[in-house]
Amino acid sequence: MGPTAVGKTAAAVRLAQRLNTKIISADSRQCYRELNIGVAKPSKEELGAVEHFFIDSHSIHEEVNASVYEQLALGWASEIFRESDTAVMVGGTGLYIKAFTDGLDDIPAVDAAIRERIQQQYEEGGIGWLQEEVRKYDPEYAASGEMLNPQRMMRALEVRLFTGVSILAFRRREPRVRPFEVRKIGIELPKEVLHRRINERVDKMMEAGLAEEVRGLLPYRSHNALQTVGYRELFSWLDGKCSLESAVADIKNNTRHYAKRQLTWFRRDLSVKWVGPEDDFFVS
């Protein structure tokens, strides 16, 4: 686990090769077939070197969330364990990792009308409207720091309006006991190095055709899968709200903020062993 652009994928591939096992991705965007450049999927060489699960496994038209991921990942792990004593999970979506290792509480199904109303109002009012609604109805969630992710804010708001309690209340219980041991490795870099790598990655994405990828996704811009850094900013450019140069600068800035939030989440877990991306952290 670790922030975006830190080198998780390459490190996981090396580890999986050494352990002669397979990889389960824990990235909430790389599972979508329609998203490629902007989500920094593993390269063809990396996918050829080690079999990966949860890469290109879904369409943006399908609903994928932490609960869905928990069941899928447990199934993939069982499949891997039939052939190997170990499995490697890699990703930066902390909630998905937590769902797999500790389990999630069962959140009641939300009335579809509430979800549709929030989605429509978000499309009309934007992220500013959504942030104000979350602060008003679920200040506890607003204080958690996840206030730049529209998908999670909409989920928090719909749960609060439907159940009357914060979504955080469903995350407070003892972890489920899993039939396997979990060892957590965090990948980190000095902040200035990580920021440089983020900026370089965004430049490479633009050179690889990210703008055209986003242009082709315009008809689906309201889908939850596309409410993410790298896509939102370029939608604004295509809407004529900013220059391309400004949009690229926003992607870099927002990605740096996202990396900071990822680190804040992961550092709460004191069981994580922190290493550099090139360190030998072989798990025996």
C-alpha cells in the first residue's frame, strides 16, 4: 500500500515473482475497462509477468464499491491459495484494503430515489454544493478529511439521509477474523521525490493521450467511476472553463493532495511496515 506514483506496482510484481504467486489489485479505478491512461494501469509487460485480478474486470456502467470488492477479493484469494501459500495485494484505495483484511459493516440498501436526487443535484451544483450538504447533514464525516471525493461524499450523504446516522457509524466494530495472515507493507518516498514523480507521471499521461481518452468519455462523465482526479479537470477544460495548461496544473496539484490523504489513511494503521520502493522487503 502507499500513495499514488510511489512505485507500488513494480514492487508488487517483483514480490509476486519471488513468491511465485498472483496479484490482487486494490485500486478502485483500474478495474474499469474504459479507463486506461488516467488511472496508471500496470503495463502490458507487468500484466504479462504476473497474473493480476481486478484489472479491466468491470465496466464503468457497473456499480463497484468496497462491499463488492470484499467478496470478489476473498474469492480471488481463495483461488490463489489453492496453488500458493501466499497472495500479493497492491493498491492505494485504503477502504478496499480494509474491506478485504477486516471486513465492512453491512450498510442498509438506500432508496434509489434518494440516490438519484443527490446525483442530479450534484450534477447541477457541483462539488461545492455537495461539500456543503455533507457538512450540514454529516459533519462527522466532513471532519474525516474525505471531502474531495464526490463518489464517497454522495455515498455518505445518501446513507445519512436514509438511515439518519453517519456512514462512519457502520465502520466501528471488531475486524472479522480471516482464514489467513495479513502482513502490511507501506511504500513511501520523501515528499519532494514523490511530488516530482507525480508531476512527471501526469506529463507522461498527457503525452500518451489522456486528453483524447477523456474526450471519448464525455458521454459518461456523470458516472461515479469518472468522478476522479485526471478526468474531472479535463472535463472542465473541455467545457471551456479553463485552459489546458491550467487543467494539467490542477491535475498535478489535486494528485499531490490525494497522495497526502492516502498517506494519512495508511499511517493510522500501526501494523504497516514502511519501506522504500527499491528496498528488499521479501516476506518469508
